[in-house]
Amino acid sequence: MPPKRFYLLKSTEEYLNECVSLCRPNAEFNAIGNCINKLCKGKGFYVIPALIGREIGTYLHGLLEILDFSKK
């Protein structure tokens, strides 16, 4: 198994590609959080809910937060 830092980087790239494939008109934002949560757990990583995730707005740290975890 490669060193943990490379495992994390490679896994992050996989998560990014998987989540980008979910992005399309009328897609629900929680699909991205659910996907990240599922992928992380499957590889032995944990999501920290206190770290909000990503924002997609017209300015840095704008509205429309994408959570990295499943919010029911």
C-alpha cells in the first residue's frame, strides 16, 4: 500500500471526479454530500461536519454551501 498521504491524494481525486459527474441541472446538492460521505467511509476516511465543505456562488465563501456529509 502506498504511503498514507498519497492514498489520501489519490482518493481525493477519485472523489472529485465522482462528484463532478453528479453535477447537472436540477441535481440535488445533497447527492454530492451523500457521495462524499459514502466514498470516504468506503476507504476508511472520516468526514468532519464542522468543516462545512464547498461553496458555489459568485464570490468566495458565498452562499449555496455543499456539505461533505449526509444531512438528513
